[in-house]
Amino acid sequence: MANATPWRSVVALIAAGAAVLGATASAHADEQFSFTAEKYSQIPFGTAQADVWEQLGGDLTKPGDGDGWCERSSASILCFTESADYAPYGTFAFTADGKLWGKNQQYLFNAKTPSIRLSHYNKVTVGMTEDQLWSVVPKDSCVLRQEAYPNWPATSGKKLMFGCTAATGLFPPNASFYLTDGKVAEKYQARLT
């Protein structure tokens, strides 16, 4: 009987540990993953990859989850709002030392007034400033799709890509304008009239 007391103590200790682990697992099970335009926007450049992963709730997901998910590599994090064809997503790119230097999104933001026309597009020339671009293209028909600082932590070489649409829906007529250091460097269009 003298050995029964230590055995009971061990069993009680194991039971207490299991209760704590169960409560922790239950708390994590109640957390749900959600990737949103707001989360995408709130992450500042220069943030460490581990911190971005945590802020996005990456540990709450696995690729293919129906309610959205994230995956990561040594150089990037990719997050979807849901598991579906053409689901909105965001990509975060990191420097060799793990700092956020680029963000790219598709379908997270929609143009307020999709109205760009071929006549607007044709007025844009390589070398125009961003202000000049918005003087000939309706800004409300565009969203910022990509922002990058390839020389991070320096901000020289800043790259922006604006996606502009002529209508709502999937694959509308559209134009893309790529800017480097505040000037139009490239432009493309598809099916504008």
C-alpha cells in the first residue's frame, strides 16, 4: 500500500496535464482562419516573415481548407480567402533575411467604378508620372494590385501595378499600368473598347 500513493500522484499529474492540453487544443479549435483585404492591407513592409505568418493566422490553416488558407516557402507566403476557382488571394514576398519587400493581390479589392476605355488607355505614355496617369485614366476604375520595394530596406526602385477594369465580373476588359519610382514603365490592355 505504500506504493499506491506515488502511483495515484502520477495518475493525477497525467490527468491534470491532459486537461491543460485539452483546454489548449479546444481554444485553438475555436479559432477560425480568415484572410481578408483588411489583413492584407494592415501588414507593413519590413515586417519579418514569422510575424506576417502569425498576423495572418497561418498556423490555423492547411492548404485546401474550404474557409481559406495560407502556405509559405522560404521566400513567400500565399493566402486565399476560400478554396475555390478564382478565389481572392494575396502574396507576400520576403528578402533573403526574411523581411517583407513586396505584396501582390488579386480580387481582394474591386474597382469602385469600372469604367476605363481604350481612349483612356491610349492617352497613357511610358514616362508619365502617377499624377499624369490619373489625369487621363479614371482612378475609380483601378485598384493597386502590386506594391514592391525590390531594394528593401531602401525605397528606391519602388514598383506599383494598377489593375483597371471596364466592367464587373470575371475577366472583364482591363488594363494594367506598371510604375517604377512614380513613373509609368509599362502598360498592357485586354479587350478594351
